Amino acid sequence: MTRPAPATRAAYRHFVTMATRWRDNDVYAHMNNAVFYEYVDSVVNGWIVGTGTLEIPHGPVVGLVVQSDCIFHASLGFPTPVTGGLRVGKVGRSSVRYEVGLFDGAADSASAEAGFTHVYVDSTTRRPVELPEPFRAAVESLQTD
């Protein structure tokens, strides 16, 4: 199986640079694979909070992760900052597929490409609900296709 080349920064719409932490590295002197997901979660949820379109964390609609994945291309680790690039792959009636590229400092090729799908639900019943219109508009602004 031929592995696709890593995505570049041009494939993403929103960027945030984050400091790595000493504790991110594991015994093999690179970032532990589970930590990649922490950065992905911070990129997505930081953007959501920043839009002001959902009342986080006590609003009537919350996003629940129902699927996640990550392809690792290269190591990341302390002390080099990580830049997260964000785009939206798919918008459904009640779901959004977020895609995040994690870049080693100012590198142009992603060290990792991760994604997850949020299903938006009523915070009380936990049943899927239609995306609120202001939030849908914000999410659609991150689509690349």
C-alpha cells in the first residue's frame, strides 16, 4: 500500500500555534502518540469556543466525539512548538468532520493528520439535533471543497 504524502499548510483554513510541554515527550524522546490527540482536541475546541456560536460548556447543544483517527508522518516533541491547521471535511445535519494537521514549528508538511467527527446533541437528552444556524455558517467557512 502506497502511503499518501503529508498534507501541507495550504490544505487548512485556520491555524493556531501551541507550546509543547516537557511532559509531552515519552521515553523514546518524541511526543507520545496519545498527546497528539490532546493537541487536536485543543485546536478544534479552541476554534469552536472562539466562534462564540455555541454556549460552551453549559449550552443546550454539545458535540460528542463519535469517531477519531490519526496518520503519523513524523515526530513532534518538546521544545519545538506545534502549529495546528484546521479544516472541515464534511458538514451533516447534526454532525461535523473536523480535520487537523499538526505541523512541527514552521514546517510546511504535516507531521500528523488527524480527524474526528462530532455529533451535536441536546445537552439534556443526548439526542442528535440540527446544527444551530450561526454555528453551521462558522463551520462551513472552514470547508475546503
